[in-house]
Amino acid sequence: MNLARRAMNHPGLAAVYERAWRPAAFYAASGRTMETDRRDAVRQLRLGGSKLVLDIACGPGNFTHYLSNTLSDNGFAVGLDYSEAMLARAVVDNTGPRVGYLRADAARLPFADGTFDAVCCFGALYLIPDPITATREMARVLKPGGRIAISTSYRDDSPFGQVSKVVGGWSGLRVFAADTFPDLFAELGLVDIEQQVHRLLQYVSATRPA
């Protein structure tokens, strides 16, 4: 387990992750606030009503809980993570009537095909051991007509982009090329693919055809 993944499994980081570390790190990387990310996620995923939502690598659940608050009726958000420390913090800090948490491997999701109306993974694919398989799994459990959205690392073909790839490798953070996820989404048969780049992060969303 590399340095970055060991940190994510540490109870100390779980306690401060959403309160301090993640907001600061994401603002430095993208120039965006967590509130902006959350609002955009709701828009990209087209949330509301009784939709069933899956948040991959949910950490301590702040994002998952926020998404659940946009739902009504039988709507429900499931936060999934592999870190016991993160999930323990989620249960303490981010419970609610329309949110629940599950420990599982993102590369082997314990759900049937076409289970969820919306699936997302924000700020974690660069840490997951097999991010391509995990993304394929996200698409597999997405219902026809459902929405998928991710945010992850980004590099262009400039010298700076190559340096960021090397530095990321030292710490265990993958740095993905601009076409990695748009091309993968297209290969998986997804449509309405949109990509936005903010500094060192890319945001990619798409729809599974009805």
C-alpha cells in the first residue's frame, strides 16, 4: 500500500479530511471550493426526487450526505469506501434518513447491473488501485438513462504535465491524461460526455443511453 493510500486509512486523517485537508487541497489544485463542487455534482447527476445514488470512495461521508439532502420520497444515497476509518467517521458525522454506508472494493461493486440512477466518484480515482476497472464497474451498475460523474487528476502534454506525472507517482497519486476518461466513457457506450478542466483537476460526466 503506497503512502497516499496508507494516509486515507488513518483515523487521524479521517477526523479532519472534509473539515480541513480536502477543502484546502482541492482549492489549491482547482481554484474551486467544496461548495461549488457539490452544487455542480447535483447538476451533473441531475439529482432530485426518489433517485438511488452511489458515491464511490465516499470517505467520511460529507459529500454523500449533501447529495442525499437533494433527494425526496424513496430517494437514497449509498456511500461506499474501503477505508474502515473513513466509514467509521461517516457513520458518526453524516448519517441521515436518506443515506447509508458500505465497505466494499470499488473494482468489485456488490450490486447488480443497472441498480443506480446516478453514480459518482469525486477526488479518489487517482488513489484506487485499478481505476479503469472501477470506472467500468460504475458504468455497469448505472441504470439506462442514468448519469455518471467523476473528478480526478489531470495532466496535459506540456513539460509541466510530465513533471506532475512523475511527482504524482512518487506519492502514489496517478495523474491522468486529458483523453483517458472521455475515451473510456465513449468505449463503454456512454453519451452526452462533458469534460471540464480546472487547473490540475478534470470533471467528466456522461449518460448511459436509455
